[in-house]
Amino acid sequence: MPSDPDTVEPVMPEPPGDRVPAVTPARVLAGLALLVPIVAMLWVSSYDKTDPGVGGVPFFYWYQLLWVPVSAVFTVAAYLLINRDEKARKAARKAGGAR
């Protein structure tokens, strides 16, 4: 017997256990950590000047070079946040499925 046309059945069944939210604070922080260097480099008017120079190198150049290691730090922080969040999600799925 066909199902009632007014009833909507889910296409994919829910996984066993509690649902894990897609957006978590760790993921938001990771996104912000990746966004900071991008915004800093795209906001050219903030560093489009020659003074103060460091060792004869104009500000424009040393500021951009400074962001290379700073960007690496932000990227590692984002990686660690996502990695920790993935482990927590995996543990939550296991705990939910063990009930």
C-alpha cells in the first residue's frame, strides 16, 4: 500500500544516537583564525606606506613578510581546533551508538 502523499519521509535515515551539530564554537574559531590573515593582507591601505622602516626595509615589505609566520600560526591553530572538534564528534557518535 503506498504511503500517504501528505507525509514526508526522510530520504536518508538518521544515524543512531544523538545528532552532532554541524556548527560548533571550535569550527567558528577555526574559521576566524583562517580569516584573520586573509583580511590583514587584503586590507592594503593599512600597510601601504614606507615608514617605519626596519633595517632599511620599508614598512610595506617587512609587514607582509611578518605575516608569513603569523599566518602559519593561525593556520596551525585552526588545524588543532578542527582536529580536536573532529575527535569530539567521533566520540559523541560512538557514545550515541553504544546506547
